[in-house]
Amino acid sequence: MAGLIKREDIDEVRQRTDIKEVVDGYVTLKGAGLGTYKGLCPFHDERSPSFTVRPQVGRYHCFGCGEDGDVISFVQKMDHSSFHEAVEKLAARIGYELRYEDGGSGPSREEVGKRQRLLDAHKIADEFFRSQLLTPGAAEGRNFLHGRGFDRAAAEQFGVGYAPQGWDSLLKHLRGRGFTDAELKLTGMFSEGNRGIYDRFRGRLIWPIRDIAGDTIGFGARKLYEDDQGPKYLNTPETTLYKKSQVLYGIDLAKRNIAKDRQLVVVEGYTDVMACHLSGVGTAVATCGTAFGADHIKIARRLLSDDGSGGEVIFTFDGDAAGQKAALRAFEEDQRFVAQTYVAVEPTGADPCDLRQLRGDAAVRELIGSRRPLFEFAIRASLKRHDLDTVEGRIAALREAAPVVAQIRDSGLRPAYVRELAGWLGMPIDDVSRAVSGAQKRAAAQAAQGGSGGAHGSGAPQEAGAPAGAAMPPSGPGAAFHRPDPRDPVAAMERQALEVVLQDPSVLAGPAWDRFEMSRFATPAYAAVHDAIRAAGLARAGDPVAWVEAVRQEMPEPLRGLVSELAVVPLPASTPEAMQRYCRDILARLFELQITRVKADKMGRLQRLDAAANPEEFQQLNRELMELEMQRRALRAE
């Protein structure tokens, strides 16, 4: 069982990982000064690059939206993974074996190696299938795509490929790339018979199924030929990589749009996902041969930041009986979401792929735009099962629909749907209201007895009331700080000094540390950073990544982003020599400013002092003023 990763290993992964190499996988970075890179921010829409990365200190900061962090937090945000998962992914990337607290264990180096071999095999297979789609033997596959409105560019966008009709085309290809049969058996891409293993997918159109990080972990295959005796769709079986209850097709392409738009659209098939994305609905995903369940909800909640502040999940289903049944199954899971859940049903029964073919891209967007609350759909579906022309039918319908209305979390919507239900049934509002109240009480009593009866009795999820990652209101020292005025010359000087110290702590060597430690910062926010630097000490200054992180940990939470900002802002120097001069000059100006402040204080005391009454103090102040002036001149000379 995995325990907590040891702190020193987390620090080691953070320090050994080149943040620029990682960010380059998501953002196009260009040089923006010595040791600094800029690109368009992946966390908000912008036209001018304000996302800044400084590899030397291992930090990034967006001067547009304020997002900041280190390489671990970047992977967390981009892959929508946990801290634990991000550290393990980065450790695997650099070949570092993690250690765990309390006797716990994580994946061993051998396990990491096996997993990487499986991923490599899938990546090569993915490339193989895509190359086969362009061959003469794949004409039927290309015809299938063309017949559904997908051109070559669409096939390339979604990585669609073709599995040749032979029994060992992929097998030979992967053997030729050095994979053993023992390894290939673990991939799920092969079946086994009396004569050994053979290709599982033959003569089929292939869709790569990828995880949220974009790694191919399985395949979905569509039948093309009449003599194929297999099912219409054949997916990879369960493997160590591929767990169908935890996989959403298209999640790698949709994740950024889902997080940005706070919307998740669940469709039924691979071609439906393609149709939606090509029509401008870039939040569409599909389950892979299973119903939308609890594990899928965990993925969705993470992407939607499902914390009660908005967001919507939209299910699309056919208008037939099977589609209605699927929608009602989705309603069973509704209470696990804080986001509002909706259903979009095409009356003619057309799925998004058919709809795009028949009526164009706009029709797909209109379908999603016509969504109705899932609980409204569930209520109306329950009413259809009863004869509302009879008293008995209306009473039976009320008994079935009242618990559905009782589950509506929004206390403002619930009374509105009581009125709607009364109208649909043709019954007095008071009768319907009493039935709904009774259903609420029964559900509460059932939950109190521990017999929640599934998602319905459990009410809103625990996370809805107190999300684990909810931001707390600023409190403590950080709450009083405000962003300094950039026009204030003193604040500007203090900021420049902190930028230099955070980005190049070597300038604090020798007596410079004592001078810096004794300096007094007038700007509250910068004074807090100064205090954090003093508290962190110079013990970790030899490693810029560890140094900046140590300073951040000494800061009040609301101001930690300021440290990242100061640590990555480009300094005005184009060569290492110019950088050294700039850093020395800035610190010299800071120390001169400090001397000027101390001189002013002592000069004020001298002017207030009665020299005749306090001759010794008068002489001492004069000596101190002369010494300060000598220090100031020495700094100028340096």
C-alpha cells in the first residue's frame, strides 16, 4: 500500500527535473532574457505571452492571471492529477526511485519499467495503426470515415488508424521493435491460441484510447467487413493500463476545454466525440463499453473543480427507450456531483455524428444548447409510465415523482418543480408539496439509519459542503498585505533587490548577508519576503530550486505567489557578466538606501540632542555618522 512520499525525495525530484523541458511539452516557450522563457499561458486565454518560466529557480509565473508554482504543481494542473501522482510521474521521467513513509511502498523501479514498456508498445502500435490507414488495404476504413463526414485531417486529429486483416501484422511489427511475447501478452492487443499469440484487432478501424496525460493505454476497434464474426465494437480487455470504468475516450483532447468552460459533455461513441469536437463542442468525451459510473465521476469532478461554484455535466442519449434508460441510470449518479447535470436528447433519435451529417455542425451545437436539467427529464420519464387520465394513475405518478423532486439540491428550484409537477399532474400544489416533503423526510430517516439506498439517500456529497481543496479566506499576517505601488521608488528598489536575491543568492556571500539581514524594508509585502529570506537562511542557497522553495515555505500562504513572481521575472541583462554587474549594483543601491535611512535617523537624534548636556552621546553620534558615510563611499567605489 502506498504511503506518503518522503519529503527529501519530493525535493530531489523537484530539483532534478528541468521545468523547461516539462513545460515545453505543453507550451511553446521562447527566450525572454538570460535564463528566462515566455509563452502563452495554458491557464487562461491571452494573445501576448505573459507565462514566464525560469529553470534556474524551478518556478513559473503568469503575469496575466497570477498562476504560479513549481514543476510538480504544473504537472498537477495540466494533467489534473493529484500531488502524489504528479511526483510519481516526474520521478519515473527521470528514473528516480521514490521512498515512502511508514513502511508504505510505491511502484518499484521494476514496476515502473514494466509500465513504461507497456506504454511504449501502445505508442508504437498507435503509430503502426495510423500508418496503415493510408495503405491500399485500408480503403474500406477510409470509406467508413468519409461516409460519416470525417476527412483525412479529422482522422489525423483523433489518431484514427486501421488494423490489417492478417493475423500477425502488429505482432511482427512489435517483435521487430524488440518486444517479447511475454510483454505483448500483457498489452491486451493480442489473443492467444494453440499456436501462440495473434493480433486481437484484424480488419478493423482503430481508435486510440488515451489517459488524461495523453498516453495511449488501449484501443477501440470497429468492424468493417461482413465476414467478421466479432462484435460491432471490440475494445482492449482489462489490463494493468486499461481499466474501462476509469477511462473516458477523448479526455486527453477535452481536458483543457472542460476545465476552462466548466462543462463536460458525455456522448455514447468515438464518432460522436469526433463530431462534437469538429462542430465546436470541445468538451465531449465518451465511456468505453461501460456506463458512466463512480470512477468516471471522480475524473469529471477533478476537471470541473466540482466545488459548488458552477459547472455542468451534459449527457446525450438517443430518444428511444434504451436512451431513456441510460439517462435514468445517469440520474442515479447525479447526487455525486455539485455541478448541475443536464440531458440533451435529439427527438429523432439521431446521435451527434448522424446529426452533423444530416444538418451540419450548428445542429450539434444546438443539441447541446437545448439541454434540460436531468431531474426534469427523470420526472417526465416517470410520468410517462402512468395513465394520467385516471385518479389512480395520477396518484401512482405522484408517488414515483415526489422522491425525484425531493432530491433537487437547489432549495430555490425545488418549490418551482413542485409547482411544475402539480401542473403536469393536474393536482393541487399543496398535495404535491406534502408528497415531496414526505419523500424528503423518509430519505433523511433512511440515511440516518445507515440505509441510504445508494446515491439518492445520501443527499449531496460530503465534498459539496467542504471541498478538500477549498480556498480559505485570507487570515493571519498575509491578509493585511496589498500589492505595492510600482510607482513608489522605494518599493521599486526593494522589489529589484528581492528579485536579485531570489534568483541569484550567491550575491549574498560574505558580509553581504549580514548587510542584507540587517536591512529594513518599508513596503509590507516586501518586508514579509525579506523576513522569509532571513528565516530560510543561506543553508540551501547553493541550490536555487531548493532556495526559492525554502523561502516560499516561510511565507504567509497569500503571499507565496509573490515569491514565485519575483523569482521568475526577467532581469535586464543579456550576458552572465552583465547579470553579475546588475546584481551587484542593485544590492549596492539597497545597502546605500539602508545607510541613508540610518543616517537620517541619527541626524535627527543629533539635532534634537543638547550637546552641552550630553557631550559623550553627541560625540558618539558624530563618529557613527562619519562611519556610515565611509561605508556609503565604499559602496560607491565598489
